[in-house]
Amino acid sequence: MLTREMREILLTSKETGWVLEPQAKRFFSLAGLEVPRYFLAGQIEEAVRFAKSIGYPVVAKVVSPKVIHKSEKNGVEVGIGNERQLKETFDRLSKIEGFAGVLIEEMVSGVELIIGAKNDFQFGPVILLGLGGTWAEIYKDVVLRMAPLMQKDIDSMKRCLRARPLLEGYRGAEPVDSERLNKLLLTLSDLVMSLEHDFESIDLNPVICNSSRCVIADARIMLKK
């Protein structure tokens, strides 16, 4: 399942021990999964040009091999509504240790999920699905299943979530695109089986799902040492 470019991404990331977000986004897009429109900007002018091309508001994230958890370094800014705010954000992020650029992305709205995988020393690859974004650590509403997943496993995972009503359309909201979510989970399951000897964990948080899209808004792959 891994293409030559996907293998090259993993190989060039061995030195840092993890796949930085721009390369992780490329990795998952090569697997056929949806990611936001994005651009890695090394200069403010590049960031401004891309933001204008896709339209405000946008998201800006620091890219640094020294920063695994961007939120702990205040390395993420969402809802940037104009050029002035973008320039101020770029200037602030550029001062973070190991700065290698700013990832500019389109804003996507919907239900925020956490989807991930862990290479358990006893059970092998395990897939996680739960309520994501800022709520992940508060509610801890997650379900685990051993890979490889089948459709019946995915159906069971959805049923076991306390946040299931959000997926089905809570209080008149449109339900998330179940087929796209299924595809994401099945594709991730196939990937982790192919990556079994290479990865420690995969963290997709948030994955933003709505009635027409299921978008990997943030991605990180931790590699085996």
C-alpha cells in the first residue's frame, strides 16, 4: 500500500524520529485521504499570498522539529481573519525554537474527532476513535479496536461512543458523512498494518467531519527508534 514517495517521507523523517505535519499531510493524501488545502510558508509574503488565494479565515501552525505538541508552545492560531492578523501571527510563530516555517491552512467546520493508532508491544497495531479537538482530554470518550479493522468493527466503535449522537446529527444538525469516516478508518487500518515495523503511534487530532467531508486537520506520525 505504501508508494515510493510515502516510503521516502518515512525514511527522511528517521533522523527527527517523527513525521512533521506538512509531510504527514502529504503522506495521508497519498493514501487517498482528505486533508485541508495547505501551504508551508517560509516567508510572510508566501503566507499572505496563499491565504489570499484560498480566502480568510485561515489557520496558522508553527512547523519545527523541536515542537511535537504545538499547543504546548502556543504554536497554533485559528480563525485568522485578515492580512494584519496573519502577519502578527507569523512573526510570533517565527520566534519559536527550531522554526522551519508556518503551515497555512483553510478553516474546516464540523464534528471534531480524534483518530489514531498505537503499535502495542503485546497486541500489535490498535486503532482509536473518539471525540477530539479540545474535548479529547476532558471527556476521554474513546474506543479501541485491534487492527486490521473490518466494517463490523467500525460500526461497533461508533455505537460505543458516548458522542454518537453528534455523528448522527444532534438536535437537527446534519449527520457526518458516514461513508467517508468509514473509508478513513479502513484506510488507516491498512496503513498501520503496512507500517507495523516502522511506527510507534499515529495521531490525527482533530479529524473534522461534516455532511460532505472528513478532513485530517492535524497529523503526526511517531516512528520507531
